[in-house]
Amino acid sequence: MSPGPDVEVGGCYLVRSSDPDTVEEAACGGAVTELLRYALEEGLVDVAVCVERGADVLDGRPVVVDDPSEVPSGSYHCAPVQLARIVVELHREDPTLRIVVTCRPCDARALERLAERDLVDLDRVYRVGLNCGGTFEPRVVLEILEEHDVDPSDVEREEIVKGHLVLETGDGTEISVPIEELEEGGSGRRENCRRCGENIPENVDLACGNWGVPEDLQGEWTFVEVKTEAGSELLARAREKGKVEVKEVPDESVRVREKIDGIMRRMAESWREETLGEDSLAEALEALDRCVKCRSCREVCPVCSACEEGCWEFSGRGEVPPNRFWHAHVAQCVALYCVGCGACETACPAEIPLTRIYGVLRRELPDAVEGMIRRG
């Protein structure tokens, strides 16, 4: 096997596992799966934090593993899991723990916010980033499967490819639905995902995905951009040990990846204008009157749930104040440091559009927001 190109920060490469079985069973050639396994095998980390399949492909579940053979494979765009919260819990129990974690852009943003509060030590965390064009509520995919008379347990693969949600069953049947078509019909990706303009994670060591992989190599290789020295070292050492194959990315592939990212960013900007443009602060705050004080939003927020100060007494240890006061208090933290994951909206039984409200707050009260960040 040829040594392949030098792995450098800022470089883009095509990567896949050297194990044929991993290439077959994992997504996009198994590059991410193999890198996590290698980090554990070599003792570079103590545990890996990632997502495994639950009852079916719609049921992605967080998992912490210390055995390389137990690292799961697969790609999940339904029921998004907040892995940053798990990293906080692990570092709270043992600040010296070394971790490798897969993270979407909002997970990576959450880890940055948590590091700012000294709740996570990023020097002890490898961040293997995953491209994300958005996530779906499971009910959306269930409706699609029902239309095609497919049992969710039969779905083996679920991906977003070239603006389509692609579902593949064990017998090779493929269902491909344009995301734009779903969203025009009032369905599709979660609202907060549609507003998110960061599709290729920035605050990571390696950014991985299938965008830009040449047509004849789709599904067999992963496009990897090296973001940091730590990422360069991890990828280079895995190649030297023969765990992964690495080769240069054609210039055209880089352009294709940039084009896809650009299209997604423009779609997000358009959706932000559409969903935030007409909302006034008063209209946004009216939705808060539906709050039933269940505190679910606080418990699932990757930033707020990790904090043991400020509004903690409002979150299970004392009486919750009236709605407006409660949300105004929480907004001092959450609106400022919201990472756009949408976990709060998914958890809210009253269906309050919290990420939209926080977006309006940031737009209409920029001076107050910046002041609070500086005091922060």
C-alpha cells in the first residue's frame, strides 16, 4: 500500500477504512468508525461518545464505549442526540478523561460554549465533526415509510444526499424524496435546522461527510477536511498503522463540496428571513404564555442543563416564577449562548418555538445581548 499524501492542517482528503467489513457495514467507507476505533486501540482516548442504532434507524441513541469492538457504525438524521451533554457529565466525574466524540455543527458549538465555562477541557477531547444538512423528526420519516408500505425495522440506511432524504431497506429498495418537496408541503427538516447556516462543522479537529466525494466513489469513501493539528495527528497515525486509506481529493471535488455548502447556506438565510423577519418581539413573547413550567427545555439544553448556578433553583429545586419572568431569566443565558440544536423545541409539550424566540431576541435587542455577553 502506498503511503499516500502528507496529512496537513487545512488539507482535504478521501478516507476509508482498510477493513473491507467496516467499509461494507459502516457509512461512507467507515472512515469515522475506524478513526474512533483506532483512537481507543492506541490509548489516545479513554472513551468514545457516539450514536448507535436503537429499535430502528429512526431511533439513534447516545452511547459511551471503551472497547474498540463496540464502536457502532451508521448515520442518523432522526431524533438528534445531544452528545455535548454527555461529554460534560464525563468531565464532571473525571476531568482527566480523554474523549473522542462525533459531533454535528451544533454539538461542536455547544462544546465551545461549555469550554468557555470551564465545564469541558477541549485539550482532552478529539472532535470528529460530521457534515449536517439538517435533522428530521421521526414522525416525518414514518409518514414517508407508511406511504411506501415499508416497516421502519427494514430500513438499513438513512442519509441526506444531494438535497434528497434517502432511505434504503435490507433488500436494496431505495426511497428518495426531495427535501425541498417535503418542506414545501409543510414537513421536512426541523425548523431550527432549516435556519442553521453551518453545515460543515468549524470548531472540530476533522470535518467528515459525503459532500464532494466523486460519483464513482460515493458510499465508499469519506471527504475529510483537517481542521487542527490534533486532527492531522489522529488521521496521520491511523494511516501509518494501516487502519485507514488516505488519498488526495480532486480539485473538482473541493468545488462541488463548496457549491453544496453554499446552496445550503443560502437556503438557511432565506428561511431565517422568512421565519424571523415578520416576528416582532411582542409576538414572540406571547408564545411564552403557553408555558406549563415543566422545565423540559432547561433539562435538554446542552448549555443550560450543565450549569449549576443562576436559574438552577427554578429548575426543580424551588418554585418556578411566572412565565415571563422565568423565560426572561433563562433568556439571559440561553438566548445568548443558544447553539441552535432545537432540543428545547422538540422537548416542549406546548410547542413553543424557543429557538425562533431567541433569534428574535438577538435581532431586536442586539445592544442588550452584546452587553450581557460581555458581562458573561
